Amino acid sequence: MTKRALYHHFNSNEALAVAIIDQAFGMFKTFQGVSRSSAPARQSMIHGVLVVAELANTDKLARMAAVLLRIFAKSSQASALNYGVWLSEMGRQAQRVQIEEDLRGDIDAQAAGEFIVTAMLGTEVISSAVSGGEDVRWSAYTRTWKFVLPPIASEQSLPYLREFLARESLRRDQSTPPQ
């Protein structure tokens, strides 16, 4: 597509960025599908985050949307809307986890959801920076989850969550071809 044709469809760089972000909103729908499955909420939450990370790692559009969300974070309503939806959905997921008694009862579920989103976005940013944007390392997500889970998970669910995370990480490490 020529530059002229591009600007015929999009009146600014921001309009083009918003269109890319909107196209990649499928990542959120993927997370919703996984997190609303019939599996235990604690398992769905971890699995959903890892599935989205994998999608952001393998899909160029999703990766570009993630970059654009960060670039336009201060100046675009699209970033505020997208991050707001993520925070809200993760808060709902954390509430499900709490109802199933796998999140400590003294923890605010919405705050826990925000904490998880913040931790995972930070993991994605740092991992992408370290690898030059080529991949998101599963070991980084595993380490993040290992620090995120103990303060918020109920005591009785923590051993299961650690085992589940180890299985997910091992499965993903085995399916990722070496760089």
C-alpha cells in the first residue's frame, strides 16, 4: 500500500495505531475465552495469561498492538480503554478465584487483578527489551508468577498453583523452538 492510499484510509498516525490496536483486541477475547472456561478459576487465570503472552509472541499484529498501546498510553483514549478492559477482566477473574477460595480472603480481588496485570505487562516489556523483541521468555513469566502467587493465593491452593505453573511452563518451553 502506498503512503497516499494509507492516509486516504487513516487521517493520522494515531488513527492507524488505533485501527491496529482494535484489530488485535482478539488477544483480550482469547483471554476471556480461556478465563471463562469450566476449569478452576485459579488455573484459568494462569493459563489465560500464558496463552495471551504466547499470542503476543507469535502474532505480529498482536505484538505491534502491544507496542502501540505503550507508545500511546498517555495520549490515546484507545490505550486507556484497552488497559481498563484488561484490568476489569482480570479483577473479575480474581473475584472468581476468591469465590473458589484460592485467593486469600483478606485480599481485595480487584487490586489483586490489577497487580497481576501490572506484573505481567512489566514482564512482557522487560523480556521484549532483553530479547530485542524477538520472543517473550517463559522463564520470565514463570519467575513473575512465582513472586505474584505467594502473597495472594490461599495457603491450601499454593502448592497446586505452583505445580500447575511448572507444568504450563514446561509444556511451553518444550513447544518453543530454540532461537
